[in-house]
Amino acid sequence: LETAYRACLESRLANRVLLQIAHFEAPDTESFYAAARAVAWGEHLGAGASLACEFTGRHPTIAHSHFGALKLKDAIVDAMRAPSGARPSIALDRPDVRVHAHAHGTTVTLYVDLSGESLHRRGYRGEAGEAPLKENVAAGVLIRSLWPQLAAEGAEFLDPMCGSGTLVIEAALIAARRAPSLGRAYFGFLGWRGHDAQLWRTVQEAARSR
């Protein structure tokens, strides 16, 4: 779990950090629903939590990702509602828990999205310009161009056509060795039942002390 927290906080390149919670064969839609419903969802979210579901990949009987996401949502909601009648609400934007299903043929893997939303959203930008350069892409360009080594040697960074300043900001974060997501308020694990608040504080404090 500490490694996952550090990846969410410190990775400059990642889009998402996913925690695998189930892996099964599902030759058709009904078996996908049944296997997804059989997961111990109470270990991951409470009945009063908000939920979002995603589906990617290629499956022989699930032709559309939206349909796959709806079947996954139905399985989770039905499983949670059965014991008490209470069920999670649906929130597409910043839910307490985001569940991701990926199909490779008839093999399906379920994940909890610990990042919650793309990690290129560092938290330091309020508004983005038109067609902005994503922060993790900018960091990738800088790392590919050996900026971390150059910064360590005291090199200067100039960007005369900086636009919204993404390259400059990411270059400064790299030079300062600052974890890129220290200013980010939302992560998917914060509403997840497996979240360890004390461990997360320890990871944050370690990143701030560098």
C-alpha cells in the first residue's frame, strides 16, 4: 500500500494507479455480472459511498464500454443492496470509489482506481488553456531530454514560448525534487475502505521533508 501511495504522490509520468481486486473468466455478460457481484464489495466501499465504474478492453459479448460499465455498476449496487437495502450512489465526477474493469477476451480483471482521476492533474492549475500540454507528458519530455541530470548540475531552464507554463513548472518541480502531486486534494483511495490514513500522512511527510 505504501508503494501505491508513493506512486500516486510522486510519479511524474503515470496516468492512473490501479489496485487489482479480482480476476476471473467471464465468457458472456451474465457470467461477468455474476462474478463481479460475488466480489466482497463491503471491503472496498460503504453503502452510503459514491461510486463510478469504467470498462475497457475487448470482450466477445460486451461490445460497448458504456454497457460494460453499466453491468459492473449493477453488479456492485445489487451486491451492496442485498444485505440491508442501502446502496451506493453514482457520481461520475470524483466519486468516493472508482472501479475499473478491463477485459482481455473472456478474461476480466477488476481494479480499484487509487488515483481516482488522471494523475496529470497535479493540483497547481485552476484553469487550463486551449489544448494544454498535459503535465505528465511535459514531465516525460523533460526526463527524456535529461533535464533531471542537467538540473542537478545547476543548468538553467528557458522556455521563451511557454504558453501556460507547463514545461517551466514541471522543470521547477523536478529541479526542486518536489513530489508533483503534493498540492493535489483528491485521490481515489481517500474514500476507499482499505485506506490507511496514518500511512498516507507518513508518506506525505516524507515527501515534504525532502
